[in-house]
Amino acid sequence: MKFQAIKGVRDILPPESALWNRVEQTAREVFGTFGFAEIRLPIFEQSELFARSVGQETDIVSKEMYSFQDRDESSISLRPEATASVVRAYIEHGMQTLPGNVKLYYVGPMFRRERPQKGRYRQFYQIGAEVLGPSDAPGIDAEVIEMLLAFFERLKLKGAVLSINSIGDKNCRPAYVELLRAELQKVREQLGADSQRRIDTNPLRVLDSKLEHEQVIIEKLPRIADHLCAECRVHYDEVKRHLALRGIAYQENWRLVRGLDYYMRTTFEITAPGLGSQNAVCGGGRYDGLVELLGGQATTKGIGFAIGTDRLMLSLQESPAGEVGGGLDVYLAWFGAAAQPVAIKLARRLRDAGFVVELPAVEMKFGKSLGLADRLKARHAVILGNDELAAGVVAVKRLPGKNPASEDAGYKGVQGLSFGDARSNVVIPTRSAFQDRRGTLSGFALWSRGPEGFLAALGMTMVRSLAN
Ligand code: HAM
């Protein structure tokens, strides 16, 4: 029997996994500078938590949750999203006593039994952030969005478009929903089955419809912007002013209602190119009543977002920003039993200094060994055979490496360096010594420029040029 991953679920393999790590690491760094800290949440919760917060009638809860009965008969669900869990944890751990706003982020898999297609999976990943606390100041909404865009900018994601809306609060939305329902009743017969059902369960969701023939009908429906109460209107205007203060461009989209029940006031979404119909790379909004709904303090407000990491990755891979760096720095080719112990020690010194080193476990013929170095896309082959051993040098051969275009691929020089000091206590500068504050290896180019840089990094001197 041949096993395969379950439909809608997939493996993330190298080298793509390196890009995932880079993206998640960047999120940690950027969010950290905004004062957010990571919360690690369980993958499963009581089903009731999601039914209450996301909403019993939503597609997510009514059709897409992976729910099962535990051995004690309680109903458990794999989390379809994480905002509910963050709020549950906030209440459970009494975080309302912490000073200021509590700013948390999370990274991990979510589960929804949707129809799989490009950018839509049954196990997918999110990077999300939430702010919980006593304040609902519009500046918080704007700062959360600023952080999100700063993250995308750091990743060099191109073509992201921010859409915003306000969907009112418990004072003004119910009247608008009733008005919408009444208007929808008048055109019921012209709508598809899903929208007809939503007139009864959740009329706002009709605005989400992508059905072609419904578009002209929806365009004529009353718009929430014309029905916001004074407080919501002021809040929304202030959010826009605070976005402008940050130089953030946005589009207003009155149909942006989002598919989860807990939202109120600000909602937002970001679309990115290269994703086809599943082009929302991030969604979020304010959910001021949720803490109270789940048994916490009524005065606690909340806002947050979640990025679909799978989609972000697809969009990044469309652009040069998605190229993965890293790869093999040194292939350490050794020949002869006497060279092996020296090679083992040299490999360890290079690895301790942060270089990525491949050390063949068994001796290979010269051509085969260097052929493997090429196929592994090593940037340098360090060659250590009997001649080198006798002369007290190793040869360094510059290889085309992983990113030939960005490096000096024309350099074919083979030169020797003394490894005498490899046995002494010369300190090798660590790879991180070449990293700037953002962790990019800018100064590291020194080393990748050629054998001279490599020698300098090792604190070694070149003794002779072998050949060209
Ligand atoms: P959501 O809009 O349901 O919001 O999901 C956020 C993002 O997750 C989407 O924009 C999309 O990129 C990604 N996503 C959703 N479903 C899938 C799927 N089946 N496959 C791939 N990616 C998917 C939430 O989850 C809210 N908890 C966001 C939030 C946090 N609101 C406030 N705080």
C-alpha cells in the first residue's frame, strides 16, 4: 500500500521550507519591534469556543470544522482560526490585569474543510496578531495595519492592496441588518440559493457574494456607511486619519464584511498578486464584544489580523523577493586516510564559525567528489589531499554556487591557504560577525567574493596560487 498526504494537506519541503522560516522569522522580528510577544496556543479546543465566537451560522463553524467526540464524549475541534483561542487564553490567565494593551502574535497551522484549490488548503498556516485591552483608540487600529504593512515591506512583497471598512457596532448594525434584510426580501427570487439562505441567517454575508448575476443587485443595496451611528462614524474617520498620519494608502470597500461573526467597526483585508481567486492574503478587524461574549470583562476591546502564510508564500514566489538564500558555503573534499582527521577538525571549526559545511562521510574519487560539490551548489570546494597535507595548505576552489548571477561566477581561481593555524588557536570570525542588525549577510559578501575573503574570514593567509 502506498500512502499519500490527505486531500488539501501537503508537505513543505526544502528549499521552500527555508523561505517559510525566513518569513516567520521576519514576522517575529517586525512584530517584536512593535512590542508584540508570541503566544503558543493549543491546536484543538472545545468546539463550543468556536461556535460562540466565530458564529454557529458561519461557513467555518457550520460546514468546515474538523470536529470529533473525545473519549469523554466532549466535542473537540481542530482550530479553524486562532482569535478565539487568544481571547480564551487572555481570560483564562487574567491578562486584563497586565498594564496597557496586551499584544500577542501566533504562528501555526489552522484547519478548515474547504474545497481545495490554489491558495486554499484544509491544513493551512497563519501568522496572526491581536491587541487586547481597555482601549479602542483608532490609533491602535492604524498601528496594527502599519505593522502588517511594515512586515510585507520587509519581505519586499509587491502589489499588496489594503481595503478597509467599518461595519458598525451593536448600536447601529442591527437596524442596518434589518434594512438590508427587508431590501433583500424584495429581490429574493433573483438571488442564488446561498444568498437566499443568508437573507435569513446572516444578510451581511450576501455582500460577500462573488456570483456574477448577483453583482448588479448588490450594488443597489443600502450601504452601512450611510447607517453608522455617530460614535462609529467618528471612530472610522479617526482610523482613516491615523492611517493618513502614517502615509498608508487604502481603498474603502463597503462590502468588506468578513466571514466571522465577532467583528465590529473596523474590518480590513489585504490582497496580493499571483493568487488567482483566493487573493486575500490577510484579513482582520476589531472585535470589541468578544471578550465579554466568552465570559471576560465587558470593557475589554480587541483588534487583530491573520495572514494566510501559504498565500503569502505563493505571492512571494512570484517575485525575486522569494529567492531563497542560504545553501552550502563549503564542500570539504578530503582524499586519503591521513587527510580525514584534519578535514573533520576543519569542518567543525568552520561550522562553529557559522558556515554551512558538507563533509563527505566516506572517501570519494576526486572527480566524483567535486561533481557532487557542483550538484549540491556549494559556493566553495575546500580540497585537502596528500599534497596539501604535506605542504600544510588546503586549496580553495570557487564554484558557481547557488546564485551564480549575484556572485562572481567567472572566478575560477584555485589557491592555497595555510591550514597550519587550523590546528592552533586562531579565532575564526563567526558568520554573525558579518550580519547587520536585520540579520542579512551584507558584510558576508566579503567572504563570498572569493578565496581572499574566505581566507580573511578564517584568519588565514594565502601562501601560493596553485593554478587557474
Ligand atoms: P480569515 O479571513 O478567516 O480570518 O483568515 C485570514 C487569512 O487566512 C485569509 O485572508 C487567508 O489568507 C488565510 N486562509 C483562510 N482560509 C484558508 C485556507 N483554507 N487555505 C489557505 N489560507 C486560508 C481569521 O482567521 C481571523 N482569525 C483573523 C483575525 C485575527 N481577525 C482578528 N484577529
